[in-house]
Amino acid sequence: MAAQGEEEDAWLDFSLGIGGFAEVAVATTPVADKRKVRVRVPPGKLIPIVFLPGIMGSNLRLSKARQALLKRSDNVSWRPDDTGDVLGRRKDSPAQRQMRLDPDEVEVDRYEVTDDGGERFDATGNTTVSSDKRHDNVPNNLGYVSKLLIDDPKADPNHPLAANRRSFTAAQKARARGWSEVMFKAYGDIIKHMESRLNDMLQGRGDQVKVSFPWTNNEDQRAMVGSAPSSFGGQGAALTEADIKKIGNCWYPVHAFGYNWLKSNGEEAKSLAPKIDKLVQTYNENGFDCPGVILVTHSMGGILARALIHSDYGNIKDKVLGIVHGVMPTTGAAAAYKRMRAGFEGAPLYDFVGNVIQGLLGDDGEKVTAVLANSQGGLELLPAAAYGTQWLHVQDQDGNFLARLPHDDAVDEIYAQGPHKWWRLINPKWIDPAGQLGKPPDEGGKTEEQIGPKATMERIKDAMKFADAIENTFHERTYAHYGNDPKQLAWNEVSWRVVDGDAAKAGDPANWTMVPGETGDNKKGLLKVRGDYGTELILKLQPPGAAADGTVPVERSASKVQAKVKFVQRGYDHQDSYKNPDASASTLYGIVRIANEFDPPWWDKKD
């Protein structure tokens, strides 16, 4: 970071240490070297950017007890960046998935620490594996990202104080900021992009300050200054150099916070809020002026963010300056129903990675239900009341509608329907394939209040109550982007269509009964039912038909976000949305706008 001044003096910049301190390393020089070492004073203002991933985007580890019960050499519960683990578990049975993804026996896989101080969880689960090795999804050769994230210089081993100083690499600092808690393959690009761009806004000193080159003229990335939002799916005025200069003398360290996506977002908000509050407090105690954070979210992370600012859950709106939502299932997604009935979607035969991922997530309804029926977080993605009615259809062979549900309440009419109703959400036989109900606690056993049809129905009801509670909870400084791509179809509605048999003769679909066993439900979207006069029908779940991002429909969900600007985009699928340059541009645009809109007197204060 050194630069030569007019007197050939050495100029150094402060960086951000692993404990949140501004720090700079100055090497001693021979007495004969008369050059001065000058250090640029860091800004006093600091606004952390906190990234919240989507469902399945946070790495989880098993409790010590569950690791021992499963006889595993490691305590990895969910780590999609680990190729070996992904390949090894893609064929896991429903029972194995249930035990390994038990919301009560996992926590976020954090770097070097556990959330409970080590009583129930271990930081690595294997004494021969260090935390750095465990968290190498953020690679050791992370390289230069920003001036706030650099390798510490190593002390001369012969120096008398060398033993008292520990140096950290940029990768270790990134892991300490939570980057390795999340799926880095999906989110690493946007995390690094925000860290790089936001901490390189201005160049020069005094009257010579100007906006940095990457913001005004970059051949590899879109120059944000002067680019009309319409070029990346939005509306409104382009960012100006004045916008950047106003907020440029500030540090924006990017943090990532994983969370237990198997638990309720309301419950996780209560756990995460103190950590965000502590983050702000720590920076203030370290000498910065830190008024709060800006949240950037992906998918279900947006639901969590809204819970964080809700008074009944996180209650930290005073610590959140604004939110950028990416591809949020604002009111839920019909895909959640489809996947619990028929599994996650596959990929073309040539797409090896896509098919491996399908196997990891669950390629049939039983595998998915074994996890999500016991996970309130997953159930909170089901279509809520705000999603609207009549999204579940029954059609005859010609596509004529025979029934549309729900008429009023999806809980009563779909989710809580018993096994005798062929259109119900839950097959009770798929809830507990591991047989936890009735086992002793030391064998992973649970009570009826914890697992089984009764417990699942209560979770569904609680999930819908939570969705209703946050229905109109949005930060007044919200910016959002989502996909509306005809090449990335999603289920706005879900349709069961008769593909064989006489639907007219079979009578009212509400009276059809499913043939028992796998003959009646193949777990992948093919049903066999009997109607009036013993008429047999084959029903097939129809493919998605609404332009979207492959998961979240626009009309019923994504577009219902209440935001100052909504960026409607194409060219990405749901999981990898943040790898798209338009999504990155709208994210930076939203952050700059939020910062500019925050408390003008605070920006006017001199450091």
C-alpha cells in the first residue's frame, strides 16, 4: 500500500485488523535511511455491510452428541462448498437426511468459535483439522480484495518482540468476518465485489480528491457513475460523482452472517440481532463512528432481515440503515409445495453439477419432506395468505380447470389436510423415517410435541402466523432486485393434470382417493387416484410456466416487496443470482442510495 510522496517519503494506509481495529504496520529502517514514514489517517466513519444468505446457504455443524450417534469422523451437517461431502451424501436416505439436518442438533459452522462456548458443539469435530482447514472454502490464496483486507506483514523472527506479535492473513480476516459461514461458491463473488468497490471510492487528498476509476470507467465491470438504472432493470436517476464523494470518506467492511435455516426466521432473528448489535458496538468502542449496518440479502435471507427489524423478533431497526433484497420470496413460493410432493428439479443429463445438487437437496418428495416437515424455516417459504388464493389447480386432459385451491385459507384447505386427501401437502409417513418418535433421547429420540404429524401441523400453523406478522414489514430504505426471465420458469401456480382416464366420469376431485403405496404416489409428481364408479386416473404435476428466476414467481411473490426501486432482471437462476452483473450493479446502487439517504447531519460531521 506504500506510495512515494514529493519528498520520497513512504506513505502508508491503515487497514482493518481482525478485531475490528484500524491498524498499520511500520517496518523499522536503518539509521542511515532519512526518509519519513507518513501514515494517512483513516476515516472516522464506518458502516458495516452485513450479508444474509438464503435457505441452505449457511454451513451447519452437528452437535457432539449427534456426531457420535451417527458415528461420523467429522461434524459436518451441511457444507455445499465441500465437494467430497456433497458427492458422498447425494444418495442419503430420507432417514439419514432427517438425522443430519435436525434443527435441534445443528448450529452455524463458525470460524474458530461455537455459539454455545463449546458445551454442545465443537469448532471442527475432528482434532486433526484446524479451523482454517475447515473453513478453506474461503481460500488461503484469497488475494488482494481491498485495503481493509490485507495480509499482515510477518515479524522478523530475530526481533526481540517477534514472539509477542501474531500476524493474520487476508483469508483469516475474511473468515473472522463470517465469509466462510456461507456458501462461498454462490456468494463469494458478490461479497468480494462489495468489499472491493465500496472501499475504493475516492482517490487523492484535499482539493485533489476524485472518484476512483472503477466507479467511473471500468472496462471489465459496469461503471456505476452515470449508468442509468434502466440498463440493469430499474428506474430513477443514475449515481453521480457527488453521490460517491458524499459517502466515500467512510469504511464499509463486509461481513457475512450464517444462520440456522432449519429454524424459524423469527427465532433466528432473536439470536442474530444481538450479534449485529455487538458488531456495531465493537466498532464504536474501537474508535469509529458506526451508526448501524446495511443488510444485503439473498432469498430467505430477506425474510430473516424483515424479522430482524420487526419489534416482535429482532427489534433492531434502529441499527439497520437500509436493506437490499435479492430474489426474495416475499410472500412464499409455490415451489415449496411442489418440492415437498415431488422433490427438487433435475438438470439436463450433461449437467453433472446440476444433477449432483439435485441429489444433495432431495430428488423426491420423501427426501425433502423428511427435512422440511421438521423445519419451520423451510415451511415459512410456503405460500402465505399474502400469496393469494387459487394457486393449486386440478385440470382435465384438455387443461380445463376442475378445481382451484385454496378458496380462502391454505392451511385448512391444503397444508393441514390428512393423508386421505390426495392434494395434501404432507404425507405423514414421510415425516419421521428415522423413527425418532419413541426412541430414548440418547438415541436421538423426540416426543410427539417435537416430531410427527401433530408437531408438523403446529409448525405449519406457526410458519403462517410468522408470515402474516411480517407481511407489511419493510424498511423505508429498501432496494430490491429479482428475476423475470422466460428462460427461468417458476411455479406461480401448481397444476395437477389428468394425463390418463376419464375425468368427467370420475366426478368431483375433492372425492377422489389415492391408491395406497407408491402405486398411488411415486414421490416425483405422478399420482394414481380413484373417483366415482371406481374410475382410475393418472395425475401428473405440471412443469412451471411463469417467467421468473427458476424458483420465486414474480406476480405472486417477488414483486410484492415494498421498495424504493425494484430492479426487474433476466439472465440468472435463483441460487446463482449474485453472480450476474446486473444483480451486482443493483446491489451497489442500493447501498450507495441507502448511505446517501441516511441522516445528512451525520455525514456533515467532521471526523
